Amino acid sequence: MATQPGIACDIVVFGGTGDLALRKLLPALYYLHREGHLHADTRILALARRNESNQGYRHWVRRQVSQYLAPGDFSDTVWSGFAERLDYLSLDVSQRVEFPRLARQLGQQPGRVRVFYLATLPNLFAATARHLASVGLADEQARIVLEKPLGESLPTAARINDEIGEYFSESRVFRIDHYLGKEAVQNLLALRFGNALFEPLWRNAHIEHVQISVLETVGVENRGDYYDRAGAMRDMVQNHLLQLLCLVAMEAPVHFEPEAVRNEKLKILEALRPITGMDVQDVTVRGQYAAGKRAGEELPAYYFEKSVDHDSNTETFVALKVEIDNWRWAGVPFYLRTGKRLAQRKSEIIIQFKSVPHRLFAQGHETPTENRLVIRLQPDESIRLSLMAKSPGRGMTLQPVDLDLNFAKAFKKRRWDAYERLLLDVIQGDATLFMRRDEIEAAWRWIDPILTGWQDCYRSPKPYASGSWGPDAANSLVERLGHQWFETDA
């Protein structure tokens, strides 16, 4: 998104010593500063309980942030200018009596845009909004950014939304999902709605099925306490995977503006066929990683991770067969899967087209390959279309070949991190890539019966070896309809 740094603002990061701030938010702001996208008068204020001076915080952040930038991107000169913007205030967000100090730090500047980024636990969201309002910081120019997860169920999400809504109007609430800021996700919209080639084929008459995979090789690391309460369904499916599904399946908005885009996403969430009762056992799989090996390294089971209950019934893997009850997608299965400690780290959207009605030519291998569109979000970002072409030599024997667009090779500019784009959108008040309240609640309305079904049937997650592709039941889920998970090279 091309911008001019015309908006002076205050960016206030709650949780300024946390992992998200150090790994993502501050590096993103460093890049925005370096490339001239921040107004000269924009200030950054980090807040946390840690007792630290401005100078001490800047020195500490310098060491932390430099390791999360791309090699060669850190510059002492750039950092010197960035550090002048950066201040630190020790503050306990749970204590209202501390917020007058924040108000004094920011000063009385009516009409100035202020972005309050809550990189904290969700149970602090409502109190933070209330305390900001109590000292006059929730005015019409104030914007509040909420990280996932927003609630643990529909009632808890609705309660948080109600509490935030008392102090911030919906247009000033930015519920962030960093997947929507990824370059390849943006290109999914461009691919669909900026080209005449795919739109006639983007429907049940031509598409056999869709796969959306977000797979990780890491375990829960230092997030055991949170993850053991949430699990893969709340942590990944309710937000990331359902948002990707919406972008794949939505109709073209009349205009590319926030409410039009979000209206179309909401229609998809409302068209999801409910998964209830015995259907939960038929079309969902949940697993939990056991001990295993990867590249000769011994990997522990989930229940041996730090801060995890040894009798934990929490899922670290989910696979779902999802159907959308509308004219465009009726009869097309959407397979979603996500998990930790798997064989490969990747996030991909795969559109599997139907085979030709009659095979005129011989195939160059035993299993015929239909046309397939692969949109990779990570670790690299690319779009690849598999076609059938004649193999060199005599006769008409076909083999698959790829038309491959790798963004790093096609575009020589540095690719923006998702948080850079999304932070700039918040500053400019553009909510297109953020989730609206009714989207969040529609997603929970669909997810909750699945969680209830898992609880009611009392079935433990299926174990799978760390370093594998997940439980065997996930393969059975797709094989029932003659499909298979599409595995690619890293």
C-alpha cells in the first residue's frame, strides 16, 4: 500500500517487553521509520510492568530487535533516529490509578491520532479500554488494536466486544489477524478479482476440492500455559484458517473498501454448514503430538512441555472437512488442517481443479495429475499453477509442469512484513484487512458446537509422532472422497 507519511500519531504498545513487541511490532515500526512511512512527529511509547529507564529500554530493545531484522538491515544511523521516537513507561495496565501518568506522558493534544496496541492477554482488554477512557484517552481519534485470541467461546468473545464497545466505536476497533497482511494473501484477492482467467473457473463446476494448511515444526515452546487452555482450534482455526477460507470463497465486493469486503467474508461464515452432534466425529480430527525425531533430534511429547498438564486432553492438531452451503460452492469440500511439531513448516492454499472429462493422451506416470493452483504463504510466498504438457520425444505422453511465480524473484523490492502493512493501515484508519465484530462472533458460533462435541464424546486426541504429518485419521478424512493431502517440498 503506497502511502505518504502525512499523519502524526502516537503509537502506544501495551506489553512492550513481550515476545510480540520484540519480534514483530518494533521491527515493523523500525522498517516503517527507515523507509519514511512514519510522520516526523510520530512517537512510539512502550508500556510494561518492568521497571526500566528510557535509556535502558532503548539499549535493551536495540539488542533484541536487531536479531529479528533481515541480515544487513540494521543500521546504527537508522536506529539513532528511530530511538528518538521510542520511549518507555513502567505501568501496570490492571491498575486504573496508573493511567493518569500515561495521560500526562502523552499530553493534551486534541485531534491527534493515537493507536493503542494491546499486545497483552485478552483478559486485560476490557480493563485497559476502561482505564483509557477514564483519563480521556478514548476520544474519537483513538484506535485500539486487539490481538487474537478474542475470547474462548461465543459468550466470552461477545462479552469482550461489548466491554470494548462501551468506550470505542466499532470503526475504531481493529481486530488483527496478521495472516491477512501477508503479501500472498493480498495476491489471492488480486488473482481472483484482478484477472479474467480464474473467475469463470472459481466454482463448483470446475473445482474438485480446496485444501488450506497451516503447519508448524515447532512445539508450544514457552506458550504452554496459554496453549493448554486454548488448543489448536481456538488458537488457529477460529481465526487464521477461517479468514483464509473466507478470502478463497467470498464473492467479489462491489468496491474494495472495508465494509464491502467484510460483508462478503461474513456471508461465507454464515454459509458454513454446521458441524454438530455425531457429525463432529465424522468430519473432524484432533490430535496431540507424541515423542518423535526430526533430523536425528529427539523431540518430547506435548505433555512433557513446560507449563502443560501431564494429563492434558488439549489438541495440537486439527483437521476438518468443511462445506459451504451456497450456489458457488455447493458440493465442494474444503479441507482445513493445522498442527504443531509436524514434518514441515508451511502455510498453503491449494485449489484442486477437476480432471478433464475424457483422457485423450497417455499420462507419464501412474496417477493422473489434474490442474492445481498452489498459493504458498510461508516460508516463502509464491503462486504455482500445475498444468499438463507434452513430454519431449515421440508420442503424446503428458507430464505435469509448473508455472511458478516466486514473489522474491519477481519483485526485487524488499517484501513487507504483515505487521508493517497492518500497522500503517491502523494509522490511516483503513479496516479492510481487520475483522469486524460480527465476523468474530459468526466464527465462534460455528466453532463452539465442534468444541462441545469433542467435550461430550470424551475422546482423547489421537497421538501422532513429532516430525510426522499428523495422525493417520487425518488421511482417512480426505481419502473417503478419493482425495489426499498435497505435500510439497519445503
